[in-house]
Amino acid sequence: MPASTIERLQVACEEDLVRVRQRVRTMAAEIGLSLVNQTKIVTAASELARNMLKYGGGGETEFERVERNGLIGLQLTFRDSGPGIENIEMAMTDGYTTGGGMGLGLSGSKRLVNDFAIQSAPGQGTTVTVIRWK
Amino acid sequence: MERIPILKLHDLLLVTIQVDMHDRLAMTLQDDLMHQIRRTRARGVLIDISALDLVDSFIGRLIGEIASMARVMDAETVLVGMQPAVAITLVELGLSLGGVRTALNVERGMQLLREGSPEEEASGHASIDH
């Protein structure tokens, strides 16, 4: 297996969300995720990238093929340097929103992936890392 | 400016979404559709998403809003052609599209719109909820 390389895309406008979705779709298909799992991680990526744009003032998405314990997966990292999240627990609740959306971005995308990690503090930006295993 | 075409079929409007919509394009569609309902006096709107490989919460909300707006304008909306992987993902995401009627394809959607009042066809949109 070749050493894994990390790809990056900036998310600064709505059109960038389309680029993120397309890149995730291509990588997920290359890794060999099933169609349903491809759709799940692309949808999660769309939610998380939009969150980054909407609440974090834009940011960066990292795409990485990962291998662990014989499993192959697609890892995505969404990093912004926005205002951060004061109460992560509350932000992870279905229906909770500060932006007039449906409040499904974080909680919903967590359900669509296998691993979900979020790091955030007021003034420190937000980083969300997700993995969907094959 | 890029736009999603809206076709008129008798008293129905048919919208086939084939591109991965960025958010602004989606908003434009909402606007165009409402104007077309008024202009053509359409009684029904069919939104065909059979070519879409993703419906996220933004698009889901947009579709729900279209259905509500169209209803206020005296037109019923039926969402048709959702791919199985999209349906599975959408429900897991937490979106049930409760207020939107659905049909398997355009033909069945047309049938549903021609058949009469929404109350009689409550089963038409319950399929995706549970």
C-alpha cells in the first residue's frame, strides 16, 4: 500500500461545498465503500463543510485514506478558526441550532459515520474529524 | 445565471434536479417555482430527484419549504424518484420530510396529483416517515 497522502480543499463559498462533496464521493468510491456508505459520508461531509462555512467563517477540509487494524477507511477533517462552540453537548443535540437551520448538522452527521470527534472552545475554532470504514 | 429548468405539463409543473446544487441555485429554484405556479396556475408540482445522489439537510429543508409555499399557492408537491441510498441516508441523518408527499417515480407522482385531495392519499407520504 502506498503511504497515505493528505489532500486539502479550502471551503470559502457555497461552490466549494460542491467540490468537497465531489472529492469525498470519488475517494469513497476508490476505497470501495458501498453505495449507501458513500452516500452517508458524502452527506456528512456536506453538513460539516456547510457548518464550517456558516458558523466558522469558512475553513479547510482534509481528505485522507486511513488504514487501521486491517480496515480501510476515509477520514475527513473539517477545521475552522471561527468563534468555536461554547457548549458542545448542546450543539450535538438534534434540533439545536443557532443559525436558523434544522439543527441536524452535527448530530445527524455523527450518525452517518463510524468515528466522530469534535474539538472546540470559544475563540479556538472548531475541528471535526470523521471516519467511515469500509 | 445558472437555473434549473421547470417544465409545464398540463396543470402540473415538473422539475428535474440533475445537478449537485449549490445553495444559491437551490434558492433560485424556490423563487422560480413560485413564480411559475402563479404564472401557469399549476395545481401540482413534481420534483424529480432520481438523478440526485445526495440530499442533505439543506436540500431537504428546501424541498420542505417548496412544498409549504406551493400549498399556500394552492398547488400540491410530490417528491419523486428518490434513490434508495439517499432515502437510507436521509432518515439516518434525522430528516423525515414529514410534510412532503412522495412517490416512487414521475408516473406515480402524476397519478397521485390527479387523484384528488391530499387527505385521501395520506398513505402517499407516510412511506418515508417510518
